[in-house]
Amino acid sequence: MSEILWSTLRNALGYADDVPTLLGRLRSEAVDAQREALEAFERTLVSRGETFPAAAAAATEIIGCVDQSGIDSGVRAGLLRLLGAIATGRPVLTDDGAPTEAAGARAAVRAGFPTYVSLLDASDREVRVAAACLLITFDEDRAAVEAALTERAAKEPDEISRANLLGCLHQFLPSERLALLDATLANDKSLLCRRQAARALAAVLGPEAPDQVVAPLLAAISEASALQKAFIELPLGGAGLVADCCWALSRLGHQRAMQQLPPLMSHMARAKPEDAMVIAESALFVAFGDPPHVAGQPLSSLQGLVVMASTACDALWSGGRGEEMELLLRQHGLPGTRDTLRALI
């Protein structure tokens, strides 16, 4: 590190002459100093999806800090996430559009692959999850990543970590029906994990997914309040648990999705307002689809059920949601107000 001319390497705020000082803080035993250094690196090494030249040079030193025994577990997890951002960021270019030293950042981060695999066995859940999320950025190590995550998932005692590992595997191999998914769906006692396996199988197989995927998806919608905190740790984006389950059910094909409308309407009646709106949007799409309903055309029994349940659900019409609901109904060719909807049925 002493041979690196940090003052010549760009970061998001200028030049990286403070890197040696920040690395010294990371290596200290003071947790506050470690956190301050992490926050500084998060601000300067990557910004708006771009990786700066200083990141490529600092990555090797940061990997060494990740592996040191005295580092705080939250800081360790944060450093793993930072390394992931460095590896996946776009290398910043010069003003003339030429490559900079940042182009080597991904290779520098990838050099720590053995460290990341070893941290799948860390005592702290946040570290294990962060290590898994970092590993799935390395498409070039496909077989090794799949083997490491599968092995850890098979012995992981913590359900949130196990569900995260399943989510990572599916995100890494989005078109593969992994044997681990079927085994989890059949045997895992955790609803969180069975739901994750069901979601992945619905995504991979669509209408060919086994019937067993339906029950955990519906159960997760019913118990969304209890499961939501765990769900948001998964690396699946910010759609939310209920929206994710509804999406998975819609993947099963129109006929099977229609069959789930009665239990969905039952769940909608008891759901929180924001979840009720998500269920209503999904149910209306399944029941009326594209093209939208034609005025005067009779409703099927299941379409009538959706309309009746939507009319009766106060959560859909209160708290300023009435306008959103009216717009949603019109998109499907239905009367926009609650009163006109009642007249329809």
C-alpha cells in the first residue's frame, strides 16, 4: 500500500489521499472509527453506480479488513456490500472517454472470492447474507458460487439466512429448477423458506409449476405482517411481500390464477390497506385482464366475486385511496366509483 500514490487517484470527491488514514481506522479496535471509515468509503469509492479509480486500488486492502478478527460484524457486512457495489459499478471514464484505473476494480474484488465463501459460515446473519449477495455478482464463477451457496443453504439453521440463500441462488440462476427448491418446498418447516422456494419455482416453471407452490404463497399473504420484516432482507427488490406473492400466483397461468381468486378476496378483506390495494390490483388483472371488460357484458361468477369483494372492502376506498381505486377500475373497463360498481353487481 505504501507504494500507491493515493493523491493521484480519483474518488467521488476529488483525490484519494485520505485512504491510508481511513484504512487505519478500519483496522483499529474502536467500532466508531470503523463505522466512520466505512461511511467515508461508501461516499467516495462509488457514486451513482460509478466506480472510481481509488476503489480498484483500495479493494485489496478492504478485503484484508473484512477478514480481520477485530472488526465489528455490522461494519464487516457493510464492507461486503461496498465491495459488491465496487464490483458491479460502471468504471468511471476520463473527460475524454478513456478507461481509468477503475476498470480493474471488478478483478480486484473478485480476488477475495475465497474470503467471501468462508464468510458464509460467519456467526453473524448479516455477514452471511452480505457474503452470499456479493458472491452472486460473479457470473464467471458460476459452478463455484452455486456449490458454495447450495452447501450453506443445506446446513443453515436460521430461516431468514436460509431464505436469503434460496433467493440468492434463484437470482443467480433464474431459469434453473434447482433440486434444492423442490426439497425446500416439500420438507422445510419454515413458511418463509417454503414461500421463497414456491416463488422461485413459479418464476422458473410458470404454468408447469407444481400445485404445491400455491399454499405457501397464499399463507404468506395471510401472514404478511409477521413475515414482512424478514422478507425485506432478501435481495429481490422493493416490491414487497404481498406484491411478490401475487406476482408468483399470476405466473401459474390464467386458469390456475383464477382458481386462487376466492382465497385472495378473503385475504384482501383482512389485509392492511396498502396490501389490500396490491391484492385488488392483482385480482382485477387476473379476472379482467387484457382486453378490458366491455360495458354490458355479463360477469362470470369469479369476476362478480372480485367486483363484490372490491366494493365491500373499506380499506380500498379510505385514506385517500378512492381515486387510485377508481383509476384502477377504469383501466379494466369497469365503472370507476364505488356506487356505480355496486350497481354493476
